[in-house]
Amino acid sequence: MPIAEAVQLPPPVHRLRPRAEATAPILLSPPHLTGEELPALAATLQSGWVAPAGPAPAAFEAALAETTGLPHVLALSSGTAGLHLGYRCLGLERGDEVWTATLTYVATIAPAVQMGARPRFLDVSPESWTLDPELLERELARAARAGRLPRAVVPVDLFGQSCDLDAILALCDRWGVPVLCDSAEGLGATRRGRPAGQGARMAAFSFNGNKIVTAGGGGALASADAALIAEARALAHQAKRPAPHYEHETTGYSYGLSSILASLGLAQLGALPSRVAARRAIFERYRAHLGDLPGIGFMPEPGWSRGTRWLTAVLLDPALGAPSREAAREALAAAGIESRPVWKPMHLQPAFRGAPRSGGTVAAGLFERGLCLPSGSALSVSQQDRVIGLLRGLWRR
Ligand SMILES: *Cc1c(COP(=O)(O)O)cnc(C)c1O
């Protein structure tokens, strides 16, 4: 059975007849195959390494080290596993505070909370939609005076844009607070010419099916510190010490990335530069064809940032004549087009009710008005035109 059928993906756009393409559902960010996946999978199966071990995970790690500029990489079964191991290697303990940007996906903070840590959610900067360094500076100074510095600061790369990691690292270094960067959405992005995540104590990446390149599910933890990644590697494989009978001084997890998925991820990773170019072109086309409408705005890209535009996010302001975010989302959904509100801030999630937060209402405002549009790198011009035409129609009502 062809892979596309087995996983129930819609057929690739180029194989649809024009009529079918005109009505086929459009997804937010579906996987985009390169054609090199099947030969890579076949080679791995034939090699006999049908396990989370062998040359494929090692080759994927080496390629990721190249891409991320972080020399030590551990391939994992998910980005969430990477964050979990990151917290564990930072020695996170029950009752410790972990600070993160409130505008993120739950996976950033879920493992820390499950370990008994107390989250504090910080607002984002309107300049980048990522953790606000000025707010962080004030909060760190205040926490230092009160003797309650966080165990870790976890900035987040958002929708393909790197956080202002240089400013964040400078502040955290001043107080000796380690930075674990959630770069799950940041692969391929740079800030001031440096890859997203590079410079943090550790950075976590994701290869879930919706990310800019996928392993069909997977993640990684990366660092410049070989010892940290060696410790994470042991924990990811049940903390086995080298002994024929398996000796355990502590307990770990079964978080290794299968060879099968690693070979898929490796085949995808080679296409990253072209995927970045495609997503940026899609963003620019949305902006060119929607930017004149009253009350619409686009996620900004500060001068220090060059992102991937993993997701194109627009802001819709009804007070200025735009439809509401929900009206737009529902109209798109009725036409078979998937879109999604900008992440609901963590401080507004019932799971984190009562958690302390710092800063203003930037993230809450972005959630209220922000919508992510179909952004997959295989999105065709005619599919994009369908999204654009439908949205433009909402202004004519
Ligand atoms: C996708 C994502 C993750 C986690 O990735 P998985 O591989 O799905 O576990 C973590 N953080 C953010 C911000 C993400 O978007």
C-alpha cells in the first residue's frame, strides 16, 4: 500500500486533477514528502536495524548538529521527550520555579509541571511575539532580591521565529540561571545570523508531522555540552550502565528514536532550506494579497530575526473593520480549510489556573485576534488563492 494511503494523507497536490484540487481539504501544515523517504526507509529495513539504535539515529544526529550549530545531539521519540530530559538534566526538583513565555504550546511546560515544578508565565514582546527580554530583566532582578530565582528559563521559538536568545542569555548568565530553549518551532530560523537554540544550555527540537521537516514523529535535545547530552542519552535508554546484566543507578525512560523514523527524518532534513524558502514565499504571498485589507496585520519579523514562517499568523481587528478571528476561522472551516487560533496563552489554560504570571496582555491580545493560516510548504498557488479569495470575501459582506 502506498504510504499516502496507509497514513490517510490526502494525495499530493500535483496528483490531483484541477477539479479535485479546487475542493480538496486544505490542512494547516501537513507533511511534505521529498521522494527520498521510501528508498531511505527501505535501506534501513534491509540493514536489519529495526530498533531505536544503529547508524540511522547517529546519522540523523550528525546532520542535526550541522543544522543547529549545536555539536552534541540526541535523537528522541518526540520534542516533548527532549524537553523532559532537558528538565531532568538541569536537576529540576519538586517546588522549583520554571519560567516560560505564556504564548506557547503546552509541551513546553507540561513535563516540568509533571515533575512537580511551579510554572511562571511571562508575557511576550509585541516586536517578536516571543519572550520579552525587558520583562525578563525586571523579573529576574526582583526574584534575585527575593531569593527565589527560577531553576530554569525556557524561552520559545514561535511559528518559525527565534526568540531573542542573545538578550535572554545575557540576562540569565548574569544570575546564573540556565536556559533551555524550546526550538520545536524554530528549526531553520536564525537570529543575528546564528541558528535558533544555539548558545542555550540545551535546546529541544521536534519532528512531529506538522513541523517544517518531519520524521513522522520525533524530537531531539541538543547542546554544546557533551556531558549533558551523554547523561540525557543514558536516561533516554533506561539509564543502563555498561554491564552485561544491565546495572541501574537511577531510572530513565524509553525515549530513543527508532531507526525507521530517523532515516525518514534524515531524508527530510536535506530539504530544510527549500522548505524555509517555500514557507517564506507563502507568507509573502498572503501579505501581498491580503495586506491592503482594513484591520489585518501580520506577525512581525524584527531586524535581528530571519524566521522560517513555519506558520503564517495574521491578526484580525474587528474594531478596524476586519472579521473576528472566529468568524474567519469558521468561514474557512466551512470551505474545508483548516486554520487555528494563535496559541491560547498558558496562563489562560484551566490546567494552570492560579499559576503566577508576569507582564501585560500582549499574548492574550494575540490569542484573541491571531489566526494561523494554511502554511504547508506543498501548498499550491491555486490552493493559496482559495484561502485568499475566501478571506477577502469576508470583508465585502
Ligand atoms: C511541537 C512542539 C513541541 C513538542 O513537540 P512533539 O514532538 O509534538 O512532542 C514543543 N513545543 C512547541 C512550542 C511545539 O510547537
